[in-house]
Amino acid sequence: MGSINRDILALAWPAIVSNITTPLLGLVDVAIVGHVGASELAAIAVGGTLVNTLYWIFNFLRMGTGGLTAQAYGAQSSRAQRTVLAQSLMIAIGVGLALILCRRNIADVGLWLIDADAATAVSARRYFEIVLAGAPAMLASYALSGWFLGMQDSRTPMWMAVITNVSNIVLSLTFVFGLNMKIEGVALGTLASQYIGVGVGCVALHRKYGISPVAAIRGADSLTAGLSRLLRVNADIFMRTLCLVAVTLWFTHTGAGQGTVVLGANALLLQLFMLFSFFIDGFAFSAEALGGRHYGAGDMASLRATVRALAGWGAALALAFTAVYISVGDHILAMLTSEAAVRDMAAQYLAWAALVPVAGVAAFIFDGIFVGLTLTRAMLGSMAAAMAVFFAVLALAPMADANNTLWLAFNLYLFVRGAVQLVVYKRLMSRHHAAK
């Protein structure tokens, strides 16, 4: 195995472990409250959706920080590395505090959109407002995770995620069953685990690099140097995430319009997509770290070689998942639900879900490359084009079965994202080649 493949795998496997453990935060809350009462379970489902969606939108803090840090690492500029860290932490803490101040208004809008019943809304609001008190810690964790990844370290973010989840399990169990706190106990366990997670990141920052977040902010030569670039990168990724959320929500909305059985079937099939994304995202993280590093160093030959190697890993992974879904997908669906009607409905559209890894692999890999190269405006453009295709197919090419149309649109949306980015990447490489 060559050095490039070793570097890819060294960064990918901790990211995969982190991706797999991250959903446990919500799953643990649901599992614990599931033993408390049905109304509390509904409240956790609603409140958890609000929290997760909000944090998802601000994930640009991890991606933007990672790309810029990787370039600074490649350029061997410790000054730029610390400046990006300081700026990202300042933004994360500032945004986090703003979210706390606006938490009631955010809850009002979120609960209005979800349209939960009155009793569920009251408990969901209580859960949401308690958990959101951890917003500065959670967003600072995003900034730290991105910075570590840019420094070619994906193990520290992995340990941050694992310790956060273990803390959440222990504390939530203690508060709920030990202190009989019910939904407030689950919320407090999740809140505390967010601060524990960022604490782990701060300890690792001090041990590995001899700095603390406060020292990084105080020691930065200038908190405004390159800030406009960081803000532009973050703004592009933020807008891209909004497009992603729009497609995801409309996918769910369209499925819901066809009845609860179709809605449930689509939810099952999306779990197959999520399982694939946990693994391919690990290689996207490698693409982000290594791509930014080589680009920052001006080593275009290594960048091209890395992209080729990543394409090989991505293709192998996509084909493997597609083969598994085609051959034993019905057995996987049977493990996910005992509802025969939902399982049979999902089986009708299994071929579409099996095609998703092949249709979407390029989008995942090039998302990582583009973040590392900070080609975020082009990444936003590819997402906008893909979103337009998604909605155009739904509006202009309806099939006899509306759910077939929906899955066709979703696969094309993923394919177009990757195809547009491939064209942009090839043009970039051609320009660099011509400039020699």
C-alpha cells in the first residue's frame, strides 16, 4: 500500500468511527425516554429534530475551519493555523451565545413549522431550551474538530465524539432513573455532555500543541487578518447547507403526501443512504485534510494523485454498498422494522436506494476536496444546480408512481452535484497545468 493510501486510511477510519457514534446522541435520548412515557418520547422526537437541524445548519464552522487550516498546514504557517483557530472559536462562541439569547424565538418558529400538539410542544420547548444552552460548547467543538482535521488529526475529533456520547449515556441515565428528572434529566445529560466534549478538545489542544483556546485568541497577531475569507467560506457553506436542508425536507414532505406507509418506507430506505454516508464521509474528511494540505503547499502533483486514490476508494465503497443492498437489502429492511406493510412498500423502491451510493459517491468525495481547496463558491453552485434538477424532475417529469419520481429526482440530484464538481476540478487542474 502506497503512502497516499496510508494517509487516506489513517484519516478516514477515525472519522468513520466518529460518524457512527454521532447519531447515538439522539438515539440514547429516545431510548431512555421511551421507558418514561409516550408523551415524553414525542417531545424528545420534536425537540431533538429542532436541535439537530439547527446544529446541522451551523456545521459550516467545522468545514470552513478544516479547509483553511489544512492549507495553512500545507504552507507550514503556524501563524495562519493559530489565526484560523482563534477566529473560528470567536465566531463559534459568538453565534452560540446569540442562539441562547434567541432560543425562545427559535423554538416558536420551529414548533410552528412542525405543528406539534400543545402538550408535546410544551415538553419539546423545555427540552430544546435546556439543550441549546450548550450551543457555545457544541459550535466550539465544531471549530476545534475542523481545526484538528486540518492539522491532519482525525483521531482527536473521534475521541471528542466518543467521550461526548458516553457522557451523555451515563449522565442521562443518572438524571432520569437516579434522580427521577424525566425529560429534564435527558436534556441536562445532553447539555452537560456538550461541555464535556469541548473540554476534551481543549485538553487535547493544550497537550498536543501547547495552546489553549484563550491563549490562541489572545496570541493571534490579528483577529482580522484573513477574516473576510473565513467569513466568505463559511457563508458559502451555510447557503449550501440551506439548500441541502431544503431538498431533505421536501423529500420528506413529498413522501408524507403519499401516506404514512410510503413515508415510513422512505424513512427506512434513507437509513441505507445514511449508513453509506457514515463510511464515505470518512474518505471525504480525508479529501478535505489532504487536499487542503497539498493545495496549501502548492503541490499539485500530490493533489492529483490523492484525488485519483480517493476516487478509487470511493468507487470501491460505492459498488460494495450497492452490491450488498441489491443482494441482502430485503433482509436489512426486515431488521429495521416488523411492520409488514412498510417493509413491503420499501422493497418496491429498494433498487433506487441501492443506486444511491453509485449516484452520490462523487458528490461526497468532491465535497471534501472542494472544502480543502476552499472552492466553496463552486460547491455552492453545484448544490444549487443539483437542487434545481431535483425540483425540476418533480415538477416536469412525473411518473405514474409519484414515489418513483421522487427517488429518480433524488438520485439525479446527487449525481449532478458530483458531475458539476468534477468539471470544475478538471478546469482547475487544466489552468494550473497551463500556468507552468
